[in-house]
Amino acid sequence: MAFVDEAAIEVAAGAGGSGSASFHHEPYKPKGGPDGGDGGDGGSVVLRADDSVGTLLELQHHPHIKAGRGGHGAGKRRHGARGADRVVPVPAGTVIFAGDVFIADLAAPGDELVAARGGRGGRGNARYATPTRRAPNYAQKGEPGEDKRLRLELRLLADVGLVGFPNAGKSTLISRISSARPRIADYPFTTTVPNLGVVRAGEDTFVVADIPGLLPGASRGKGLGHRFLRHVSRAAVLCYMIDLAATDRDPLDDVDVLKGEVEAFDPDLAARPSVIVAAKSDVAAESAAAVRSRWPDSTFISAVTGDGIEALVWRLNEEVRRARALRPAPVGYLRHTVSEQPLTVAKEDGSWRVRGARPERAVAVSDFDDDDSVARLQRALISMGVERALQRAGARTGDEVRIGAVSFDFEPEAGSVTS
């Protein structure tokens, strides 16, 4: 299966069902009264973190996601069925954006986000019966469901993040300490996708992430590594790997350059516990001596001969245990925003465009073929301040007004506006 860590999706919740405008019919009861039932609520689109999913491949191939619409109401006060929710599994560690705005972090299995909320079902005419109006013949239409375009990014849940230049030996190391089998070759950027490996140290286990090699300037978009730095953003411990056998640069500078790139990407990430690992110590004794002099606490390994591998595993295990004690497990985060849009009026193509969640919703649920429903809508718009806002903007009697998908002539209350 291909590893996909980014996806753009369009989610559409179900519309609510329309209410029923029916009257009770029964022999010898000519005035049975209104008995129209309510429409059912539309289904919502829910994104849920699931351990059984490891990639965003399915969403990349099927980006259009819809939930079920609500059933219509019927006579005898029968309510429409609620639309079925659409629950979409995503990998734990998925971060969700609407444009550039951060929406949610589904860090742990079971975390979920209602990505698009279903529309409310319309009320049946039985809801509008009062002692003074006993036979209302109008009912609400169902509200449309939310429709959004979202961007998803996967950030792997790993305890240790391997950071290094291309061909530093990261893939070879992860293949030696775990069951992961990444592609290994002697040319740069053999690793083009992150690899995860589970490492066992006695009774303990921890997860290691190998990301594609970095280049100087990776935090600014150079090379492949900048796209994958986010995969080590959750790591409790960073493992900086030095290639002692490198001939195109001085291995003594590697750690400073790598730490600089990580800090430019995320200062908090750069401040986490780290281990310096000098690889290929079996073929570069001279470089190893220089590194040992500069970083006495560094660990020297040879993935080919196996020297130092076991000691590194135990050291990483201890670092992970200490880091876990200091850093709690990742917790999901949802950003709660006020969905109500403020009322605005603006000139648009020769007409007046009214925007706002409340007036748009009121128009969407109104039946324009029914005079009572239209009169009720007009009273609602007045109470919301729509007429007042149009007056302040300069609207005159007879001007075209657009709210949502509906347009009509501006007819203010008598005497409130001059033509």
C-alpha cells in the first residue's frame, strides 16, 4: 500500500427532511386539525482516528464524502427518519485544516471531529398550531447540511525520530533494530516516504520513525525532508545521525546544521531530548575520533557489523522512558469556533446581497409557494434586523435583494423607506 500523508477532501452533510403540512382526516371529524410531522435531521460527516488505518490513501482516491439526508415528515405526526452519519476512519495523528486555519488534531485512537454537521429537519404544521391559529397550513423545509473543503495532514506517532542527511544510514539502522524493511541503496533520497519500526528492549517497546534525508535549507522547502519534518514533531526523542564516511561535507558540522533546520521548523521540537549517533564507525576511524572529541556523549555504531547497535537500543529506551514520564501522551484537540456569521449587506451585480447564518437559514427553510410561510419569513427577517441593515446600506423599495439562493424585491414595512 502506498504511503500518503496529505489529502484534500470535500465533506457534505445531509440536508434535513422537510416538515409535513397535512391535516387529520377521519370520518365524522371534519375539523381534525393539523397533524404534519417533522422532518428528520440530516446525517453528519465525522472523521475518527482509527488504529487500523495507517495512511490517507483512501481519502486521496475518494475525496468526496457525503452523509445521508433526513427523511420528510408525514401525516399523523409521523416524523422523518434521521439521515445516516458518515464516519470516516483516519490514522491517529491526523491534523485537519480548513484552508490555513487549524481545526483539529486527532492524536489518539477514538478522537473524532464532526467535520460537517447535518441540517436540521423542518417543522411540520402541527408545531405551529396555537389557540388563536388552529389550522396553520405551512411547514418548514429542511435545512441544508454543511459543505466544507478540508486539508488533512498525517503526523506519525513515534517515540524516536531519526534525523540526518541523505545516506546517513537511517534506513539501515531501522532495519537492524526493528522488523521494518525500508528500501536501502547507496544513492541519495532512497527513502522517499517515512518508515516506522517497533523496537523491543527487554520488556519495553518504542516506535522509531525514519524520515527522508534533510538538506541545508530543508525548513524552507529544499529537498524532500521539509515535507516530512512534521512526522517527527510528536517524537519524544530525536536521534541525530552523523555519516562518518561522508566525503562531500565535514561530519563535525552535521549536528549543528540538522539542529538548525529542526529549530527553524519548530523551536519546541529542537528543545526535546536528543541522542547523537555516529554511523559507519567501522570505515571512518579518523572521523570517529574527531566526533568523540567534540561530542563525548555520542554513540558510535556500524549497522553493517552490528557494533554499538544493542547499546544504542538500550540508550534510546532509557531516553524514551524519561521523556514519556515528563511528556504526557498526545491528546486530541478540537478548535471550537462560533459558527454564526455576522449580518452583512453589500452591493453585488446591481442587487443587494445579504449574508449571515440566521437569515440564510431562515430563507432556506421557507416555502415560497405558501403565503403564510412568506409572511412568517418577512417577520423573521425584520426581527433579525435585515430590513434595518438594508435601509442603512441605501436600499429602496423595489430593489432586488438576494439571500442565499433566493432573490426578491425589497418591500419594507409601510412608510419606513421612501422610494
